[in-house]
Amino acid sequence: MPWPGWQVQWRRWVLLWRGRDPAAFRALWEALEASDIFFERTHARGFEAAPPAYRSAPWFSLPVFHIRVRAEDASRARQILRVILQASSPV
């Protein structure tokens, strides 16, 4: 039987960003660390190593990177995300 507080803690995580851009992933990761915002990151390995014939498959377009933050830090994290996305978007 899991610890009773585990489910309550798990519900506090919110998805901040997911995508395939490694530069955006790295920039967001570094900005969250610099701001002392606790986060969880995941990286689905293997998609980038797929043969070119498989890259047009629908499953290949799925996001590779995910960053989740605690619910209480979500508003600060979204502000950081906006700044990063505005800086990386072409004018």
C-alpha cells in the first residue's frame, strides 16, 4: 500500500511544456533552475534515432520532452516560459 500522501503530492504537478525542440527544453530547464523552481523533466529516448523512413509516421511527431512543475510554482514558471518562447520565436 503506497504512502497516503503520495497521491495528494502527485496531483500537485502540472504540465508546463512539452515539445520536440531541444534548445527550448534546455533553455527552460536552465531558467527554472536559476529561478529555484522545483521541476520534473522527462526525455523520451529513441525517437531521434529512428530511421528516416519512420519519421513521417504519426507516432514520431509526438513530443519528446516534458517539463512539469509544482502547482504552487506554475504561475512563476509560466512567466519564465513566456519570456523564453518570445525570445526564441522568429520576428
